[in-house]
Amino acid sequence: RVEAFRDAASAMEQEKETLLEMIHNIQNSQDMRHISEGETEELNLTANRLMGRTLTVEVSVETIRNAQQQESLLHATKMIDEIVNKLLDDLEDSKIRLMSLYGACTSDVPAGPIDQKFQSVVIGCAIEDQKKIKRRLETLLRNLENSEKSITLLEHQKSSIRQSCNSKQD
């Protein structure tokens, strides 16, 4: 029953993360740009209210770690944080580096290179921490993918507007 209880709490943690990500994605969706200002304001108010209510829920499953596992977790987290902090400076390089970290966490054959140093650090972490690290990387990569799609759509819209303006001038 204890393991079932821990599993249920972990599932709730994951569900909270998923809900927060969904709300965030809706707020930043391209579809929000195609509705009236009043509807956008109403949706943002609702999203902010839901985000606030979701953030009031605290679910925490503590992982028992030895000193080496604690050190490995801190090191792995620091490596990910360093890449995240450089995201805005070099989006493409950061994405490649995050993908190599993710490749180090998966048992599947990754499409790209694997960060061997990161893999050895993650192996030193507790199993629950390894799963959380992998989920964090999946979320970061998914958010990057969504951001790239938004940027591509915006660039396409800009070029369409420029072409429209240029053809009107002709």
C-alpha cells in the first residue's frame, strides 16, 4: 500500500506539471492571436486563475538518497540549468545539447549523439531522480519545439505581410 500511495502521489505530481504546461501552451498559442481582444483577455484571465489554483496544490514525494546520489543529482541539475541559462543566446546549440542529454537518459537508440559525461552522472542518481531528469528534459525539448513552431509561424506571417505590401506598391 505504501508503494501504491507513493505511485499515486508521483502521478499527481506529473499531472500537475502537465496541467501547468497545457495552460501555458494555451496562453502562448498562435490561436490566441486570431480571436478578439475581449476573448483574449477573458481566456487569459481564466488561464491565470487556473494557473494560480494549480500552483496552490503541493504534492511532494521525497526520494531517499545516499550522499553520492545527492551529489549526482545536484551535478545533473547544474548541467541542465547551464544549458537552459544559455538558451536565449544560442537556441540551436542549446537544443542540440539538450537532445544529447536526453539521449543519455533513454534506453532507446537516440537519433543523435549522447553526452557520455551526463550519462555517467545520471546513472549515479536514484531511480526516481533519473525518471524526473528524463521528464524535465522531455518537457524542455517539447517547449523548445513549440517555441520554434511559433517563431516559424510568425516569420511566415511577416513574410506574407511583406509580400502583400510589396505587391500593393507595384
